[in-house]
Amino acid sequence: MRRSDRELDQEIALKIIDECQYATLSCVDENNEIFSIPISIARDGMSIYIHGAKTGSKARLYKDGKIVELVAVSQNRVPTPSYEFCESIKDSTSELGSRVFTTEYQSAIAKTKAYEVTNESQKIKALELLCKKYTPNYMDYFDTAAIGLLSKINIYELKIEHLSAKAKIIK
């Protein structure tokens, strides 16, 4: 990491993953081309779970220990300083660059290996994690939905092998 002053510890990296609305997954496909996709994720321990159709790129790629990199952003904000503040630093290139023309963020990168989950109880657990994260107000209906979905979707486990995170917060 080039800016070690922005590096965050593993606990915060996991929190960023938990709080992100979605993540982007990338890997190299069978044609040696990059395959990237934004997707909903849920984490349990050092495993991240996703779901997908029975056919398609995820079904073809995310199994057998395929190396997949995950990027999660839990905060991204462009500052909106006052006109008075901008006037006070208008002659300082470094202050303008670091306090006005910048972005505050928190991001994490997980290097993972992907495996298809085949055990039905593990699939239900992973699907429940996803639903609790994205649709917590509807969990009364989860059992019915899960039974119907299990035969139509695949669940994948991304086992985290390396984790890094960084942030820029304007003071």
C-alpha cells in the first residue's frame, strides 16, 4: 500500500465489508480476460457469500478455488466546504487538493478463493445471511422463499486469504 498512513486494521476491513451496499468481484476468466461484476454480499467469519444463477459467468468461474478479488466501499463522500473556507486556502495547491478537490472514503480489498456451496444447510445459512442484510424486515417469509429459491440459484463462498483496507477522512 503506497499510503501507509491510510491503512486500516483487519477488524475495520471486515466492518467495511459488512457495511458496504455491494461489492465488486473480479477474476480472470478462461480466455484470460478480466471478469468483474457488482454484487450483493454477506459475510460470516472469514467467508463472504454471494448467490447467482445456475448458469452464466459466476456459475462457470466461482468454484474449485478460483482466485477472486473483492472490492468493498462503505463510505464515499465528496466534501462540500464553504465558500469562506475555500477563500481562506485559495492560494494553497496542497490544501485545495487535499481538502476540496478530493474524496473521503473507506474501502477494503479481499483476496479470496471461490467455492460453490453444495451442502443444503450451508446454502440456507448463506442465503439467510444475505436476506438478513438486505431484506431484514421480511424474514418472516424467508423459509418459504428459501425453499423455492434453492433449486434455482447457486451459492458461492469466497474464503478470505488476504485482507487490506484504507481510508481518507478529511480533518
